[in-house]
Amino acid sequence: MNKEVGSDEFTGRTALVTGGGTGIGRATARRWAAGGGHVTVLGRREEPLRATVELIEAAGGSADAVACDVRDPAAVETAVDRAAERAGRLDVLVNNAAGNFVAAGEDISPGGWKAVIDIVLNGTFHCTRAAARHMLDQGSGSVLNVIASYAWHGHPGTAHSAAAKAGVLAMTRSLAVEWAPRGVRLNCLAPGPTETEGASAALWPTEAARARVLASVPAGRFTTPEEVAESAAFLISDRAAYITGEVLTVDGGQWLGKSVYTDERVRT
């Protein structure tokens, strides 16, 4: 946790990060706290949330946690109101909570489809709606929604997740236009393959699968939660004050793909 980079850019401001108990969510919460801001991490399981809070406090930051299922709109509203009341305001929401698994389209059950849509699309809306009531009242705020590049280019095995994340992208752009005159920005962050325990288990569970994924990244490596968190910090900071309705892709060039037509003079 580097307190020299942006050590005071978030001082006096508050953020709420969903899925803040692990991976990208935890790294984003720590990066916000490193910038001097107070952060509330939200998720279904209290244990990893508390671990995030302990890491932040051990580094001199300010954080708390609230357990909540983003699929439950009433619970979300209560949790967001609680976070805003504790801190006195709510400046930033990072919608990072997600659910995913790889499956052929014909093998996705109605229950599996619903589970992913409920967490990714509906959960993002529930949290955004609850947070926006505070942001719109104060005339300022920033919402960052974590999606994936297959939301616009598609990918085999991700019909459910791609549909959900494409919905989040459309919602983000629609609300960005609607709320810009009232001081609230909304953007998306699309990380590529990231070294987290959850991603490894869901998306490249074997060494062969890992090798195939890595081969698809022109940069030749996976990204880290901390690298993604730096991009998130930019989008939710005043440095990006004139950016809304956009998507920042952080994937080492993966979605651009490898060359189809090869030539020995061109290395890829």
C-alpha cells in the first residue's frame, strides 16, 4: 500500500466499494484509503470484509464494513444509507461485486442465468440507485462500474455474464447523460485477466487453461488487482472530472486480439 502516490487526493471524501472483501474490490478500497479517503467495503461475507478493513487500518487508513447481498434492493438501500450517514456524505461508489462461471450457452440453466444477471446487472442498479440519492442531493459524485470487454465483443462461454455486463454498460451511459447536469459522473472499467483467486478458479482453473488465456494477451502477462485499482483511482478522482459515460479497458491489449494474417517480418 503506497501512501506516497496520491497520498491526499481523497482526503475528506468517502467511498463505498462492493465486492470489497477480495481481489480488485479490496485493492480499490485500499487505494482509496491510501489517498486519504474513508472507505466502506460491502459484500455478503463478513470475514473477508473485516480482513480488508484490518489491512487498511494497519496501514493508517480509515475503513469500515457492512455485510449485504446486492441482489436485495431493500438491504442495499439500508446498507448504503448507513455508510453515508456514518461518514456524513457519499462521494464515490465502485460497483465491483460480480458472479461468473464459464459454460456453453445451451448448458446455462435458468437458475444460473438468473444468478449472474441478479448480481451483476440488478445488483449494480440497486447500489447505483441507492447511492445516487445521496449524490444527487449533494450535487456531486462518481460511480464506477467494473465490467469486461466481452460486454461489447462477446466471448464463447460467457453469454450470461456478457449480457449482464453489456446491460451495465448501457445503464452507465444512459445515466451518465441523465445525471451529468446534476454533478454525478458514471464510468466503466474493463479489466483483463487479473491475478486473483476468484478469477483463477472460475476462468482458468487448470494450467492449460491459464496458458491459453495468457497467450491471448499481447502484453504477455496478467494484470494485478493493484494495477486495476490505479486505473479505478484515476476515473473516480478529480483528474477525470470531465469524463463520463466512458469505458477504460485495462487488459494488455487482449480484446484487440492477435493478428489473423501473419508475416515473419511482424512479430506478435
